Amino acid sequence: MSVRVGDRAERTAVVGDEQLEQFARATGDRNPIHFDDTYAAGTRFGGRIAHGMLVGGLISALLAGELPGPGSIYLGQELRFRAPVRPGDEVRCEVEVTERDERGRVTLATRAWVGETLVVDGTARVLEQA
């Protein structure tokens, strides 16, 4: 079954210290803004923040797991980081199909919120599994 313009999916996840550590182990990104309270307190954010691409990964999981779903292949992703995500925040990710062509290429709006604050928005392009 192919997706249609207007189809939507969402999921929530809590971004905790365990997720930050797992992301750092997988990527090697150990920027002190994510791990060192003293260092992070002196930054413009006033405290630790999650890796932006960790939130991007939550969006990727939503695309792969739900819409378009298993077997879909990323062609591209544009992300704009609007506000920080902090350890302990619950992040709600949403994807919405905005275009689909006859070759199974799907464009989706991708967004993430913490509460009412939009923290990430962007556009994904994927190849839908036939």
C-alpha cells in the first residue's frame, strides 16, 4: 500500500542521559555541551542540551518504522534546529506526506516539539518500498 499526501504519523520519546550516551558511543560526538554540567552552564544555553542529530534520529526512526515504513530509503533530509532539547525532555516527532510521485519518491514535512515549542523542523525525501 502506498502512502498518500496528507498521511501523518507521530511518536514521542524521552531524551535522557542514557540516550545521549548511546548516541555518543555510536557517533563519537562527546561535545561537552552534552555531558559536562559545568561547561554547559557557561554557554548560551545555560545547561546541557541533547545532540541535534539525536532528534534527527528520532525522526528517522519514525520514517522507517511507521511512515512510509519498513524498507523505505532516505534520499535526503533537511533539518532546522529551532530550540534546544534538554536531557529529560519528552520530544514529540511528527511526519506528514506533502508530495508523492509515480516513482514512489515521497516528500514529508518533519517536525519535533517539546511541549508547545517547535524544536526541529525540516523536510525529508524518501523512496517508498514497493
